[in-house]
Amino acid sequence: MPSSSAATEDQLDRVFHALANRTRRALLHRMSRSPAKITELAEPFAMSLPAVSKHLRVLERAGLVERDVRGRVHRCSLQTAALKDADEWLAFYRQFWDETLESLARHVGGDR
């Protein structure tokens, strides 16, 4: 496992916690197209604006979303740096699984 600081580990915990919820993943997917007002983000969901705002706060704490407030209008946009950090963490394990699967394929195929 790659070495990292406690702060980095805490950040990864926040990112993976945020990504563990399908509503939050859907919100991120929507923001990947363009920034959006909270009311626009809430439209496809059968939940209140305060509930959507709670999901957005989780995404903000994880560093996945930035909120721009102008008067009463809140626009949210996707921030990709935290996703890049999570992808780098996953890359270590992706390499492990790729090597393991290749080894298994050689073993099953009799190619030793």
C-alpha cells in the first residue's frame, strides 16, 4: 500500500464516503456536464432541497464540489483534484489485480 499521511487518509475517507451514495454520485455526474444551481441539481430527485443540500455538503467536505454563492443563488461545480487523488490510491490496487488476473490466466491456460 502506498504510504500517506493521516491527513491524506482522512481526505480519502471523506471522498470514498461521499462516493458510497448513489444520489451523490448522480449529483457529481450531473455537475460533470456543467456547474448547476441547487434547484437544477434537485430536479430529478424525489427529495427536498434541504436533503439535496445535505448531500452537497458531504461532497463539499470531500473536496468534490465547490459552491459559488451570489445572493440567494448557489451554483455548484465539480472539483476533480480529490477524484484524482482517489484514482491514484486505486491505481496501486488496480496494478495488483491486473497482475493477479494475468497470473491466473497463465495458470488456467497452462502457460507457466
